[in-house]
Amino acid sequence: MNAPMLSFDEAHDTLLGFVRPVREIEQIDTFVACGRVLAVTQHSGLAQPPMDNSAMDGYALRAADVPAPGTRLPVSQRIPAGSVGHALAAGTAARIFTGAPLPPGADTVVMQELCEVDGDAVVVNHVPRTGESVRRAGEDIALGAEVLPAGLRLTPQAVALAASIGLAQLPVYRRVKVAMFSTGSELVMPGEALPPGGIYNSNRFLLYALLTGLGCEVADFGIVPDDLAATREVLRRAAQGHDLILTSGGVSVGEEDHVKPAVEAEGSLDMWKIAMKPGKPLACGRVHGAAFIGLPGNPVSSFVTFVMLVRPFLLATQGVADVAPVELALRADFDWPQPDRRREFLRARMNAQGGVELFARQGSAALNSTVWANGLVDIPAGQAVARGDAVRFLPYAGLLN
């Protein structure tokens, strides 16, 4: 009797429950920390800005000294960024530049476009309000404020923020170590002659790129022939020093599919049929302490299964707190009148009109559909879509990094 199919959500949650997060922490230079996962929440040891400063090039003065447009004030000092001025005498102005600290006594900056130079004085053609064009001390970041939470995958903006408050190093989790291999005696590497019945091994390139794009440390064990002893031997080597073994193909029950019995002989294995299209077959288990995930051999199925199920598994293993993909509610510029009983992930592209259109051929053999698309449309099981309906769109930008 066939086991019932798991829903996509059941498979997703079960897989996340299988995660053993990395615990080892490394202290690395902030300069090279982009893409790593922050292990400890960071607080600011200083206020930002550290003192009141000018938001633009102009003149620092007292607002009360400019009662009307055309007021003439002598310029008593010049304060470039990186310098500190002296106390501003009443009835005078200071030439000041963006980022320079406000001199004591000044409470306002008037931008230079609203002023005219008149010898050693300035004519202010604008009646300012107190505090105009001034960035107050601590208005961006207060002293002691939390600036970067643990579990954050560091972006270029995040490392810049860390640098702005003087953090030269950051504590991050070590990289997740993944061993990968493909199975199948029919697989041939690009550049080699293609024999009768052979196919080029696109999954090796796909999975390596996806894994490295997520910041994993990847060991490629190449192509394993359809042989039980050879598969077991590679599994034993792949389990050594790795958090995850990821394979594609060979997890069915055919006479030449040896991954299933090999994993069962070396560890434990669950075979899942998931109510998702493309995808459906997925193997999950452990081999000598390493997690094992076996993806379908079809490249499109392997791609969709990876971004929707393996990606959150890896992010959670890295210590990322939020593994949910970015989603947008967009207008369907297509009809989908005959839904499947499984949840479907359709290769789609957001167009210039703010709608979503589908690749013409949604078969799982159309690898070119994954290149044409810039995201996936998530269609619930059994749900038809008519042109103009709102659909859930998952941009590649939120699935591939």
C-alpha cells in the first residue's frame, strides 16, 4: 500500500525539525563578513552621530540671529568635516561642511544654496527654524542600542553598519559543510564526448552554484556510478567532517537506484512523496552523523526542491533566524484553468506592467524555463487561476541567496 503524500508544509516543517544548527563560532574581520551568519547580537558602543553635526554644506548659526531674509552675518570660522570648531559668537556664522560637528552656540544650519557670500560675511536669504539641517547626536543610533541581531545573515549594508560603529570584527557561525555527489552511470561531464544514452551532468553545476551561493563550504565528490558498493564507500567518505550530504538522482526503487539501500545500510532513511510539482520524491536521513538529503534527478525538480526545501534547511543549519522567502502579491497575467492536486511552483517572470507571466512550457524537463523566469508562482493545490487574480510570487532574489 502506497504511503500518503506529505503536504508541502508538512515536509517543510519536518525537514526544519531535522536541523542540527551549527554551534561553533568564529571571530572574523568585518571586512570579509558579508554573507556570514551573526552568532551574537551586537550593540553600539557609541552614539551615531557622536555629536550634533551638519546635514549639508552651508552656514552654522543661531536661528534667532536671522529674523528676516537678507540678514548679513560675519563669518567667524570655517569647519570642514573631521574638524571641531570653537564657540560661535552671537551674531556670527560659521562656514560648515556636511558631517562637521556644530560649534557650541550654533543651533541651525542654512544650506549654501540659500546664502550669498559677501566678502568676509554671508547674506542669509532664508529665515531658518531652530534645528534645521542638523543631525542630532544619537539620532541614528543611540549609545547601547541593538544594531545587529543574532541569526542575521550579514548583508553589505549590515557590515557597513557594523563598521560605522567601530566593530572591526564580528562573531559568526562557521560555514556549513556540505558534501555533494551525483549518481548515474549515464552521466557525462561537459567537454566529454556524449555516448549513446548519456546525458550531461547539469545537476552537479546547479547544486554547487546553489550551495556556494548560500555560503556553504562544498566538497564535490563527483559522479558515482550505479553500483551499491561504490555508493556506500562514497557515503562513508562524504559523512566525514560534513554537516550535510546532498545527492541528486538514484533515490527511486529501480534496480539501478542504489542510493536508497546504500543510505539505509550506512545510516537511516525516510523516503517522502511530497504533494508538490515539480519535485515529489525526496529522501531524508542520516549517515554516520551527517544529515542526508536526496533530491530528484530531474534538473527542474532538483532546482525547485532545493530552493523551496533545502534552502531553508541550510539557512536554519547556519543559524539564520528567519528562513521564510520573500513573497509578493502580484496580478496574474495568465490563466491556469486546470490545477493539479499537488501544490505547484510555476516558473514565472514579473513583467514591466507589474504583473506575472508564465513560461509557455511548465514541464519538469524545461530547464530553460528556470533561466527565463525571475521567480516562482506558488499555486495552492486544486486552485485555478484566472487572468487578473492575485497570486503569490516568490522572486529569485529571495530564493537564491
